Amino acid sequence: MTIFYQKYRNRIKIIFAFFSFLTILILGKLFYIHIIQNQYYEELVNSKFLKSKVIEGSRGQIFDRNGNSLAKNKTVFSFLLNTEQKYDRDKILNLFSENFKKSKNYYEEILEKKSNGVVLERNIPFSDCNVIVNTRIYGLNKLSKIVREYPYKELASQVIGYVDSDYKGIIGIEKYFEKTLKGELGNKNLMKNINGFLYENPYKESIKPDPGKNITLTLDMQLQEILQDELLKTIENIKAEDANGIIVDPFSGEILAMASVPSFDLNKFYEHDISNHQNKSIIDSYEPGSTFKSISIACGIEEGLIHENDEYNCENGKYFYFGKYLNDHEKHDILSVKEILMHSSNIGISKIVDEKIGQKLIYKYARSFGFGNKTGVYLPGETNGILKPLNDWEKSSGTFVSMGQEILSSTLQTVMAYSVFANGGYLLKPQIIKNITQDNTYTYISKPLVVRKVISSDTADRVLNILEDVVNHGSGKEARINGYKIAGKTGTSQTYKNGILSDKNYIASFAGIFPSNKPKYVCVVAINNPKVKGKHWGGVVAAPIIKNIFARIINEFNYDSKFTNDDFTIITDI
């Protein structure tokens, strides 16, 4: 032992003991912080220095079958100013006035307001304000956001749908495919320095968002414009409440056009009556009227119970049946089955059903053609329609259903039923989605989906031939186009008001097939409550719409280069 140690031994022991105690104290404190209070201090640090930001991927776009954009995203800018702080007043007045072609006085009045957030302009597309965005202006805040844009405005608005302020789909495709279009959320991890500035956390990896998928619809916007335009002109001419219609490809089930008018501008949906937002072609149901008679005739032919040339006494237009009179629009004595459909005889169809077909078969074929069940189209709000169970039928129900009464259907159900006659006997599921893609890769491609074989091709052809005669010589003459074969059937039905069948309100409809020798389009239109006297019949109101639609298809699609406009006349006034 050294002399130094002997001399300062006690002091050394005291110093050693002190530092030992200090070390134990520090280690204890560290243990307390890192182990016992770890969660508390971690949360404290995170709250002050670590931030997490949810990132949304870009919403998927919507296109028509030809690649036309129906719904896309665009960046818009809003310009705000804190007028309680110093700002470059002259520069702002000059630049805004020049860019937006407004007087300086306009902006001076805005600047007179004392606020920390005066709005000079709101939601301006970049193309209209790029000069201001790219110019440094002291005191001016430039806020950007992504909004949804609908280039076709009112065309197919109920089908496409729109998003709300939270970028969430509300109706139509935007709603039905919300998850598909929205994509997956991402997460950006940030850190805050002592000056309060945020920067990306280098120690924690951010999660990139997955953009939404793009959806291509089966719609053809050129056909959509034709359909919607003709429906709109009609309701204006005859002062109807509304109208709807659908055009389909009978061999694929693809919906080429679907319209409900009045419509609304998707970019300004909040300015329109909420009733205009409804896709009435799928959510409304009504008595199909005489358009259903084709199904009844098909039933009898398919079962071998009737032939086109069989004859029935139509009682000169008036027939007492189950306590009330059945009336025909025209007085006929003897009519064949073909003529009964051509002239839409209620008396004739009632005798066919009573004498040959019966209630059970009418019910069976109504179900088989798709009535009383949803079609399964990928759109929200589709109705089942109404086809009462057979046990709930009255003794007269078979007759009344056979002529399109005591049954409710949507326009979509009717157009798919008539596609059966056009495609050789098959009921197809309607298609509104052509494909879905992500990163230029197909995640879904539609294909024709057969629900069931309803009737033989022979029966389909025979009914189609009768429907040609309906247009050429019968109740559908207003749908004729010289030089072209068109098949179709008129329909007129009363509507229900407060649960009671009204004798003042009508639905005028027409189901058309073009060209009937080689079907390419099936179109059904329905006009609700025409108010011009004598203009509530399907043959008077709806048939000319079908003619105009098919005539415009011939003309605008160059269906036949040899065909001239002089060969037909488009009806513009009903």
C-alpha cells in the first residue's frame, strides 16, 4: 500500500461510495424510464416529434367502351389570403384581375374584409390558374386538392354516379364499385425537428397507397346521347313526367345505353332535384302492358298449344269477362294468333290463355323470361318487380297477367326478355362492366352469361317474325323505317297512385329489335304520364321514339352507306 493511499484512504472510500451510489441511481433511473415508463415516454416523443399521415391513392377512372373518359380526377386550386397580415396587395390585384378577367374593384371588395382566410378564388383547374400557381406572391396561400370531374355531364349520369365531399361514391357505378375505385390507403411516417418542420422518417418505412382500379363500362356514349336526346325531346313535346330507356346487345347482354330523363349534371349534382338522381330504368317497376303479350304467345307456341294461324273470335272489340268488359282499341271479329299480337287484342289473348295455355304455364314462362326477379346487373337499387306467387292468383289472373296486368316489371327486365327473341331463345344476364384494369393489367373481363334457355330458336324466330308484322302492319307502324326490318311491340298501361290503379296516368312503352333479320340492338323505352290528350298510347308516343333512335343509328353509325336520309323521316314532333 502506498503512502498516498494510507494518507487518503478514507477520502477515497467516500468518493468511491459516492460514485457507486450515483451509478446505481442513474442505472435505476434509466431502468425506470426505459422499462417501467417506456410506453409513456415513447408516446410523448411520438406526439411531439413523430407524425403519421394517411395517404389516399388516386381514385380509379371510369371509361366507356370506346375509351372515352366518364369520370376522372383533376387538381384544383383555391387562393386564400390573411388580410390581417402584410401582403403584396398591388401584385395580387393586377395578377388576379388579368388572369380571371374580372375588375380590380371585384377583388378590392374582397380584400377589404378582415380575416385570416379570405377566399379570392375557389376550386380553379390548374390550366386556368397556372400563371398564379407558378408566381411567387407574398402573403398568398395556394391550396390544392383532387376533385372528380365528369366530362359528359348529364349523359348516363344515373349510371355513372358521383362522389361526395369525402370522395365517396354515392350512386351508380361510383357507389357500387366504391372499394374497387378507391383502392387501398397508404401511410407516410414523418418526423418533426425542433423548428417544427416535418420531414420523412428515415427509420420507419412508409406504406405506399394502392391506386384504385380503372373501370370500363359497356356503354357507348354516342348511343347514349341518341337515346337520351330522343327521350328528352319526347317528354318536352308531350309534357310527360319522365322517361327512361335501354339499348342492349342481345347476344352479349351488354348495356350499350341506359337513360333516365330528366337527368342532371354530375359536376353540379347538388343543384338538381334528388328525384333526377334515380335510375328509373332499374328501380321503377310498372305494368308492362301489351309488351308482355309476346311472352304469352311464345309460351303457347313453345308448348305446342297454339299456331300462328289459329283463329279466335274477338267479339267485335267488346267481351264480358269475369264480371267486367274487356275492350279492344279496334273492332275485330275473327283474328289469327299472329293478328291478335299484331293488333294487340286483349280479347284474343284472353281466349288463347283461357282455352289453350292456362295460368300455370303463364306463370312458369313469366318467371323463365326473368320477371319477378332481379337481373343481377352491377348497379345499386335494382327492383325485383312484382310477380305474385301462383297460389295468390285469382281465377282471372292468368288472363290479366298475359296482357301485362297484375304484374310489375322494370325496363331492364323487359329489354332482357325481348333479347330472348333476338338471340335465339336465351335469357342473358345484363352486363354494364366491360373490364376492370390495374397497372394496364386486366383484373376482370366480362363475358356473356346465360341465365337459362327459355325457348327454342324456332319459337324465337316465329315470334320475331310476328313482331315484324306488328311494325309493318299492326300497332307498331310508327316505328317503321323503309328499307329496314324492325320488330317490336307496343305497350300501354295504367299506373298506380296511392295504391289505386289510375285511369288518368299511363305508361307508354315500346320494345324494338333492329334489324330483325340480323338483330344487333334491342331497345325498350317507357314514357311516364304523358299529359297531352290522346298521346298516352305506346303506338303513338313510344313507337316514334324507337324509329328515331334506329334512324339515327343508321345515319350516325353509317350502318349502310347506300342508305340516304331521303329514305326516312325522323319524327321531331308528336
